[in-house]
Amino acid sequence: MSQTTTIRISRDTHARVTRLAAERHETIDETVSRAIRALRQDTMAQDLRAELTDDETAWLDAYAG
């Protein structure tokens, strides 16, 4: 880890992330990075589950040949 910064979190959140990192045998940085990735993946999954708009359906149904 070449550069670092400080973020303010509650003591409760700090204790939870510290405990989770210890359980996973990884650093707090690794745990937070995994959590961020999981949140991004969850957002992508929600986007993929959303109904298509009429424009998106028309684009997908367009003849490409």
C-alpha cells in the first residue's frame, strides 16, 4: 500500500470491519476493498434486473444484418 488517507467512521463500524478483517485473515484495506467491489456488483445486478425501456427493446430487436 503506497499511499494512504484517513476516513472518519463510527467506532461501531470500525469495530465491525476490524472483526470482519480478522475473521477473513486480511487487512482492513482488503476487507473494505472487497466490500466496495461487492456493492458495485450489487448495483450492476440491480441494473441488469431492471425492465428494459421501449428504446432498449427496439434496439435489441433491430435487424443487424
